[in-house]
Amino acid sequence: MKIAVKKITEEGLSLDEKVPVESWNLDGFDLKFIDCIKIQGEFKKIYNEIISKIGIKTHCQIRCSRCLTEVCQVRSYSFEKSYSLDELNNFLNIDQDIREEILLNFPLKVLCSSRCQGLCPRCGRNLNWGRCNCLN
């Protein structure tokens, strides 16, 4: 998302944008982002800085860490960041900041539900579907 610095004023600039996930290369081994990344931004020029408030909404398909079932989740993030006008050229590009925010704040372990029982350590049966014969 590139923003012309001259469009950002003291009154502020609001932007809503949908970015295709394919262009960001966020997918991992057991994680796939689907749909678009929705970005809402508020930008204000204050003295020699641009202050931004960014909201992000993503849809992803991920495997549960306990039972390996695929689940779809909606994740929302928000952050604030300031940029010095002395360090900017004609455009403010916030793509890298948004990408970092998504990746750094993604949980290490995702569960399909808080009551997920996982897999049987002997036979591998998903215990959310019922008990197996090897555990008493």
C-alpha cells in the first residue's frame, strides 16, 4: 500500500483497501491465507512526522496443533506507527510493516476449539470424534 506523502495532511487521510494475499507470500507449511487482506488506515501529519493507525483483517486456513483438523479463522490486528518525514521520499509504503505485524503476532499454536482433545498417541484417532479402543 503506497500513499503519496503530500496527500497526508493535519486533518488526516483515511484509506480502506483490499489486497490479494497471493502478492504477500504469507503461506506456510500448515497455514494458508485465503480471500483478501482488508486494511483500514488513518494517517495524520503532526509536525515532522506521519502518525498511522492501521487495522488489518485476515482469513486463514490452519491446522489445529492438537488434532490436525483444518479450521478457518478470522484474525484482526491493529497497530500504530510513526514515520519521520525526513526519512520518506514521495511515498509512504506500509506493506512491510503490515506483513511483519501479521507474522509476528500470529499464535504459535492454534486450536480448533478450547476443548480439543487431540489425537490418540497409540492409534492416531481424533479423540474429538469419540474414544478409541486402545485407551481405557
